[in-house]
Amino acid sequence: MKVGKTGVFGPVWQGDCPIIGPVLTLALDTSSPAGSLAVLRDTKVIGTVSTWTDEIYSSRMFRHLDFLVKELSLRLEEFDLFAVAAGPGSFTGLRVGLAAVKGWAEVYGKPIAAVSGLEAIAAQSHSRSYWVVPVADARRGQVYFGMYRRTGDPNENRLTLEGEECVMTPEEFLDSLHARGAVGECTIVTPASALISSTVSRDETTRAATEGIRVDEVSAVLAPQVGRLGYLRAQRGEVVDALTLNANYVRRTDAELRWKAPKES
């Protein structure tokens, strides 16, 4: 394999998939409060674990991992592929999750498939809309979103990101959809539909501007979809290694914002 173009999460390996035969994948999502782990054989989920508590997922991830591999009588060295939600999401959660995957990939010499958490949300939609727009809670009164369009064979349900994933207020997000002329042909896909419905219901102008938009509420447990998308990436040779895996934070950290803020005179 050769290193080709640089993707959102780092340099992408191009060429034939390094995995031949059945693929055993460990998929990980630490980007949200509903973090999760999943084990898949090819695209079939054979085990998953997730809990939603006040404790950040990265701090209970290893307990869940220990339970899952023991329940399935597996060892980490048996996995062929590690798939990880590489953003956007919680800075601390993403760093812990990516560090864990980097360590496993380095120790066991296995490839990594980096998957957008927003794409894992979008992939759950059964809508046939041309535009599929995943939305996730970014906290601080904002949402993460991306514009994904359907490409290729309709039976493959493949989604391609148009432009970049963004972070905005819900009002700015809806204005953006209207400005793109995508209101009539898009489906919003989200595990937090209240974010959208509360914004739309605030006034008649907003309701009129967004009339006709379909909203699909899907699961916040993303690891199974991360695993499926990771497997498909691996089949296309789109994997990275421990050194080249990067996070896609979308929003700068508080430390960066403070460091870049102009000093008062």
C-alpha cells in the first residue's frame, strides 16, 4: 500500500485492502455522553455495550471493553481492524478514545479506520433524500452538522461529505440550510431531535422557512455504525496507522481560544 491524499483524519492509505477474508472489528465511540463499544464480523454486530450516565464515557470505556471481550471470548490481538469515531465531539473523550486505538494499533500492528461521528449518525437514516444532514449536540447552545449527499449505486446507500463539517447555533444551522437551497430536498438526522424542534417552534417565520424538512431521530449509540463504516473503508483501502490518525475537533479548544484571544490594553 501507498500513502495517498490527506483526508480529514490524516493521510489515507491507498491501494488494495490489507485485510483478506472475514474481518473482526473493534469499534469505539468516545465522542459523546452515550459512548459505546461494538464488535463486528464484517458488517454484522456480534456485541455492543453502552451506558449513559453523568460519568464521561472515556473513564468507563476500559471496564466496558473488559466485559465485552470476555463475554465474546476474544482477545485484543485477535482483531483485524480498529474503527474509531474521530470527531467531532468532546475534546477529552476524543483524545482518550484515539489514544487507546493508537496504542492497540501500534502494539498489535493492525490498521485503523477513522470515521466521522456525524457520518455514523447519517448512516442510520432510511430516508432517500438527496441531502442527508446529520446533527449532534455540540453543547454551549451549538450543534455540529455536515451536508452529506447520496452518491454511487442507490443500493449501496453511500454518503459523501460536501464541504466541511461545521459548528453553529441551531438558528444559524437552519439559516444555512435555507441559504443552500437544500430545505426541500434534505432530511435532518439526529439523536437529539429536541434541538431542532425547539428552534423551529420559536416563531412563525422559522416554521415557514423550514416547512417540509423531515427530521429522523436515530440512536445515539454510534459504535455499531462506526464499525460498519470502518469495515467499508478498510475494503477500499482507506485506513491509517497509529502515527497518522488525527482527530477532527471542528471547534477549537478553550485553551486555543484563550491563547488566540487579543490581550486587553
